[in-house]
Amino acid sequence: MRATQTYRLSRVIGHGTYALVFQAVEANSGQQVALKKSRVSQRVKRPILQYESRVLQLLQGHPAIPALYGYGQLPHFEYLAMDLLGPSIKECSHGPISVTTAVRVVLQMLSALKHIHNCGFVHRDIKPENVLCSPIDSSSISLIDYGISRPIKPGPPARYDPLSESKHVVGTLHWASLNAHDGIDLAPRDDLESLAYVAFFLLRGDLPWRATDSRNESMKNSMRRIRACKAAVLGDTLGTNLPAEFGYMLDYSRSLQYDQLPDYEELQRRFTELNAQVGNNDSKAPLDWSPVGTTKEPSGVDVHSNREDAESDSGMGNDEDEDEDFSNSYFEWDIGDWDIQGARDRSLTLRTEMMELVNSSIPQIVEVTQ
């Protein structure tokens, strides 16, 4: 028999594309959790949070993967209970941080990606907002948000043209890989490329394609400009005056074939050696988010590529994020791909035997109160 749980909501601590996140307490155990709440009709055959709970259950067992406590679909809403975590590394970093901290972030995320990929999944949305600090261990971070993670598809990869077909780039635009910009099925190599962008963001304080004012730029032109800027930079360009390991990770990720798993051991070896070189001998010391130096834009990078096309683009809306960051590019999936008829991306469906296995092992949320 599946365990059952009752939760009492406390305060809102965050929000995503299709869900609010509450701090909540489990009535019987007193366990404090993060509880995702998403509006959904009981007619929906494949609710979004149900899918995420199944993926998360299959990934349990790694220190950087949040613990899953329960899932339930009740009238009008579905709920997902998981570890209550701290702020994101995006919130913690206010300008360039030390190489020491960036190396420790990369090593923990390489370990997490190795686990996720070896379990047969691609995360598809690696970004600073999805890497959260532990509230009880200031040396540790966790990777969240598995709503668009999917099983690794056997090759050859499918492809579409996001611009000519007026479709969105999978993931989040500033952090997406070049393959994502080109509409190519994402693979482990693309998670690694996004991690490289996260590392450079931490080390530089920003990325060149985020530095320009995009508030009056159409989404299509933003997609063109950001892709052109990413394609123009190599690892040594973004890595000017930084240890070569970071540039190597970017160039290496782009050199991989669709069906080729990254050599995690070699990457971990390089960053472990760098970790020793910068004198970081205490892996349990708190991560230091103190800013160092100032943001420097790499030379030879044109962040305004294709700006002349801005006035002619239409049909995909404008970026209106107050933080000058783009909304998740899958912001309409709950309307389109996740409709009540079930006519959605079939890659976001687990095998029947896999679903039955995980469903029986996830505690059931039977009641949520205010």
C-alpha cells in the first residue's frame, strides 16, 4: 500500500512557468518541504507535475538531486513535495565570483549530470536559477526543475527550425546550447554546454549576449542575436584571463556527437586538479559568493548581431522580464503540448512499465490545506 500524506501550506517561496512553490509542512511527520502546486483538471491524462515526479523518483540517490516526498492530483490542482532548498546561485552571485567557488560548483554539477545522463535522461534546462543552495549545508548545491527533462532518444536526432516555424527554443534562451537554437534534439552534450555558460556567468558576472538591452527587441530577433553571439565565441574567447579548463568544457561539449556521452572522468580530473591548484583543500567549507573584480566583456564578440532585423519580426512577442532575462521558452507547453487530449511531445512520456514502477513507490498526497 502506498503511503499517504497531508500537507499544510505556509508561504509562497517561488514560482515557475506553470506552478507556484510553497513552503509547507507534512501534518503527521512535521517535515518541512517545498510544495509545487499547479492548476490542472482531473480530465488531463498526463499532468505536468506527475511527469516531473516520476522523473525525479527515477533520479533519486544522488546528493545534488532533491529528495522527492510525495505527489498527488486533487480536484483542480496537482501537488509535488520535495526538499526545501535555499536561494539559487543566481541570487547568491552579485558580480564575478572567485575561481575557487566556480570550480566547486562545476564539480558538483558534473557529478549530477553524470548521474542524470547515466540514468538515461537529459535535463534540458541547466541555468543558474535551477541550481539551489542547501539551507543546512553551505558547501552543497542541488539541481532542480525536471519538468522538461526527457529520456535520451536514440539517434539520429530530429530537427526543426525555431525561426521559420515560429517555435520556441527548448530550455531558456540565454543558457540554451547552439543545438537548441538550431532545433536539434537535445542530448547530454547540450546539458554540458549549458553548464559551461553557467560557469562563465559566475566567473565573469554576466554573459556577452545578456549584456545588451533587449526590452524593445522582438523574440525572433533576440533568438537570432543570441545564437550569433554564442556561435562567435570559443572557449578561449569567453575564458580570457581565466583557467583554461572552463574554455575546454565549452569547446569539448560542442565537439561531441549526438549519441556520445561526455567523458565525465576526464572533466572531473581536470577540474579536480584545478581545484587543488587554487588551494581549495576543504570541500566542506561554505561556498564563498563574495564578488571579485568587475565584469569584463570578451573582446571580439558582437552582441548586436542582426539587430537590424528587429523591426521586421512579429508573431513571437517581446521580452518583458524585469530582470532582463527571458522567460522559460516552454511557457505555453501546458496549453499546447500538455492538453487534455494528450496530443503532446511523446518524448515526454515514460514507458508504461517504468511509470507503473515509480507510481507505486511515490507517497500519495491526499490532502492539502491552507
